[in-house]
Amino acid sequence: MQPKRPKRKHSAPKRARTPWGLIIGVGIGGVVVVLAIVLGSAALKGSNNADIIIPTAIAERTAPQKGFVLGDDSAPVTLVEYFRFDCRYCADFVRDTAPSIEKDYIDAKSVRFEAVPLAVEGKILTASEAAECAADQNRYWDYHDVLFANYDQISVDAFDTSRLKEYAVKLGLDTEAFNSCLNSGKYKQAVIDKTKEVVQAGFQSTPTFFIGLTKDMKTAGPGYTGQKAIVGAQPIEVFKTAIDELLKKAQ
């Protein structure tokens, strides 16, 4: 029996399960930090015969994409998210909350949004690599949104390599360049290294967000010491309150 997806209740935070399922051992001054990432989403099983969902918002997107960043680099506020592509709460955030942030703040050049995928092995590592390959063509966010749009298709293996390549076709990417990038494992170690860096900073669940003034965030590391943290797929009001406070501070 497939696990039931939790009902969307905007009045309460939605947090990823901890401990997390793939084991990452990272030595820090002789100490091993272990991070477990729970896999097993229904989206990871099945065949590749279902239609691919392309969110209509992608065609309407006007904010610039540069690497992991969506929005203008001159925006006074920066929002950074650490997430996993197999995280149902991350998917809830992308569907329920992110569109309002993009429309109300990113398009207005008030916020720049950086979203960094975490993975160390398995198909979510390949999916994270694929997103990096899309970033080479400045389409990271479009590809990111397609992955989450197809997250719940229980009849397909959403992160199978052939499926990942189909997403690139549907998005109109340069598929020769994309496939070459993915096949080569060009970004595999970069994704793993970033994940280990995040583990060392003490992360325990996804999605985790940090928000602050851009001038402060650009000089901070993955722990973003001194910056506001938001854990879980919180209601849009939580993000708006934090952003509006910072925008007043930036004036």
C-alpha cells in the first residue's frame, strides 16, 4: 500500500522526517557526522509511460535564472533553501508557497532565491546532477519545477535517467549538451561535496531556509550564522512576514 500524502494544512508547519535514510559519513576534526535521508517515495517506482507535466508557470516566468538563483542579483533580500528532490514537504513548498514568493517578491526584484539540492547517492543524486546540467543552460528553475510537478506520478520512475532526459526534451533544452553533461557525471562530486558541507553545518531536515539581507547572506557559509532560519514547508504568511521585515530594514 502506498503511503498517503499528508493533507495540506497551511496553519501548521510541515517538516521532513528526521532521521533522514542514505547514510553520509563526514569527518569533522576526527568526529563522524551521520546524516540519514529517508527515500522510498512512490514517485521512485514504476515505468516511464506517463505523460510529463509541465507547469504553466514556467511559460510565464520572467525572473532571470542564473545557476541556482532565481531573481535579480541586486535584490535587497536573499532567500536560500536546502532541499531534496525526494522530499514531499519540499514539493508542497514548491507548489503551495513558492509561486506567491516569486510573483510578489522575486518578480518585483525584492528577493533573490537560491535553492540548493542535497544528495549523496541513488536516483536523487542523478536528479540533482540533471538540475545542475539544466543550470548550464540557465534553466535550472524550470527543470527544478518540472521535477516537483511530476513528483506524485506513482506510475512512473520520476528520477530514472531516461525520464530525466525526457524532461529536458519537453523543456526545449539543448538535449545533446544536456545528455552529454548528465552522462559524464560532470556535477556528481559537486553535489556530494555541497551536501557534505551542509551536513557539517548541522542540518537535520528539509526543506530548511535561511533569509537575510543580500549583503549579509553573500558573505555567510552554509550555516548562515546570525540569519533567520525557517524550517519546514511553512505557510506563506511566515515567509512574507520575514521578507517584509527585511525589506523595511533595507530601506
